[in-house]
Amino acid sequence: MNQHAGANHAVSVIGLGAMGAGIARTLLDAGCQVSVWNRSRGKVDELVSRGAVACDSPLEAVQANTYVIVCLTDYAAWQAIIEANGLDDCFDGTCIIQLTTGTLDTVQDHAAFIERHGGRLADGAVMCYPSDLGTETGSLLMAGSPAVLEECDPFLRLLAPTWTNLGEDIRKPTILSRALMVDVGLSLIGIVNGVAIAQAGGISLDVFMQHTKDVSAIIPAEKIRLIEAIRDGNTEETQATINTWGEGQKAVRAIAQSLGTNLVFQDAVKLVFEEAEKRGLSKKDLAALAEVFAPGS
């Protein structure tokens, strides 16, 4: 097995989907020795043409280097690979940099599994597109013991120069990444839904796009204001109450319904505001919706 990452920058990458392949390419471009394995051989050959070392099995990839980056669709896929290839007893002395999406239970079970089998683990989430890797916009959320994160740092910095250390709680990258995805995901779904409404009403998408840029300009500052209000428990001061926002969403739903668009998104929003009204939050700032989503609500 190879020595400390800082000494030779040799690493294996298991899983060559869009993100895994992006990770491998970024590390190759940075001068690392990269061994790769993927279920589909075509993706392996493409990276071999860029200087990667092909592995014929995941076992070979694990045994090739001390540092192994795993980037798969989910933990079920990783578990299936472990079981099908008899990898259980192959992690002794290996440092797994796990960048696979999981649930809190699967993340914790995996950490216990790696520890039982003599391995070390840095668990994380990639919060950027593959094209952002290796640039200042690259984003990695990582957790693990201080010693493991320190030894993985050379690789992590190549992928995301300002990667985030969330401490020893192995669950935190999963929690934070999913929390951020609520914001990103619903924002993007919302804009697609808005496009559908505009198109149904005969609005030019060029016109819609221009006004989206103007309206969206207020969003970054308003997001910070909402987070600060929730952090500080200040949900009484407001320029627009939950009731005002709710009435606005009712108007959106009415227009969407009149134009014949699917109301699945509006129906979900409607439920949120109805729940806020039941809780007596109508006169409070939008930040008070946090009470609707709080555990045990």
C-alpha cells in the first residue's frame, strides 16, 4: 500500500458517474496517480486515455492505494459491490473518502462497518457541479476524526481548495447537504413551474427571463435575513407577514389553475401556509415558518 497522501498523491476512485469521473479527471489534471474502477468499462477506458490506471475489479482498486474515493449513486450500490466482490476484509489500513449520498442510518452503519474492518473514514458530500471541482467554486462538506481529515487534506484541497470541515459527527455532511438541497432544489423547481405558468399564459420566455433576473436580485439578501431572524428568534418584525405571502400564493394558484397548469407544486405550498395559519403564525414574519418544519411539529 502507498504511504501518506502528501508523499505521493496516489488514490483510487470507485464509481465513474458524472461526479466520480469529474473527481478522477480533476485529480489526474493535478498530477495525481489515479486508479479507477467502474461497472461500465467504457468510462474506465476514457480515463485511462487521460493517464488513469484501470482496475479490473473493485478489489483491485481498494488494494491499489491507501486512499480510496467512493462516489456512487447510493449506499445500497456500495454495499452490493462490497458483497459481490468479497471486500469485507479488505479495508484494513485503507482510508475511505466516502462521497456517496446516504441516509443518516446508512452513513452511521457504514462508518461502523469501516471501523470494524480496520479502515479509516472521511465522509462527505459534493456541493457543486463536476465542472467546479478543482476551482474556487468547488465545494466539499466533510466530517471525520481530525487525524483522518488532516491526512485526506491534500486530496480534498485539490477537489475544493476551501473544503468545509464539519467536525467529527459523521452525519453532518449529509444533514447540511440535504438542508441546502431543499433551498436549491425547490428554487429550481419553482422557476420551472414559473416557466410553465408563463408559457401557458402566452408570456415570452425572454421577457420572463429578464424579469426573473430583476426579481431574483433581492433573494440572496432576503435569505440571509430569514436565517438571521430564525437564529436570533426575531420573527415578529416583518415587512410582509406570513398571511401576506400566503395570499400571494393563493393568487398564484388561482392563475395557475385558470391556465390549466398542473397544481402539484402550488398544492404543496398551500399546505404549508394552511399549517402556519392553524398555528397562529399569520401575523409573523416568513421566518416563523421554521416552527411549522421544526421536529415534533
